[in-house]
Amino acid sequence: MMKIFLSLFVIFFLAACTNEASFEDRSAQLPDDIKDDILIPSKLLSDKYTVDFGYTSEPVNNPNGKIVLSYLIYADENSDWNITLNTFHNPSSPSNEYKNSETVKLKNGTEATYSETKDGLQRAILWTGNEITHEISLIENPERSKPIYTKEEFLDVVNSLK
């Protein structure tokens, strides 16, 4: 599992660093109902970060296809953290399996599944509502032996989603 998170961290970090288009530019082509489903944090773990945005449609690469997944990737400029927000726009399940999970209640009353790795460097929260699944993950720099951010700090980011 650590190798998967490390691979995702590197891929998302590189994608975030190489993208020149803004969220507004790239999301302009999305239908309004899809834009309404996307949650954006008003608080992150630091002030300096890059953002990448993308989506997957069916059929793949069809600009007129049905959008099934959209994502935002926030990457800290100092490579301390990476936060990914996946929105599954149809009844779907994320690819990650959540083991050793617990139920948490968000400030808006939503019950969500919280999970983290043994070393605490990767955390995720998942919930489904209105046939839309939201998955938010925090991946800290894998070169560390222990996390620098707490579960509560991650939950503060999740609770700031609008």
C-alpha cells in the first residue's frame, strides 16, 4: 500500500508542478451540474501550493462523454504534503480499499469513513451523498518517518470544503 501511495504522490506532484492552466480555465468546459458537485477547500495546510485539476469521461477522452470523475490536486511548494480531492459523479467506489477505518462525523453532520496508514503519512476520508462519492486524501512526504500534520488538521481541511 505504501508503494501505491508513494507512486500516486509522485505522479500527482509532477502533474501539479507541470500544469499551467488554472482551475477556472480547465473547469470552464464542464457542465454546471458537474461543477456544483466539486468541493473546494477554503483552508489548506500551508499558504504556498500548486493546484491541478482534471477529469475522466466515458468514453475516455471524449469531450462530449459523461464525466465520471473529477479531481483537484493541491501540492505544497516545499513537498511537505499533497491533498487530492476526487469526486465520483455517479454511484461508484474509489479504487482504494479502506482497511483499519473508523467513522467520523464532519461539522456539517455527514458521516464519513476515515482511514490512515500505520505510519500516519497517508490519510483519507470518504463519503457518499446524493449519488456522489467524495474522497479526500492527504499524503505527506514519504521520506519522513512520522507525520508533521495531525488527524485534526486534516479534518479541518475536510471541514472547510464548500
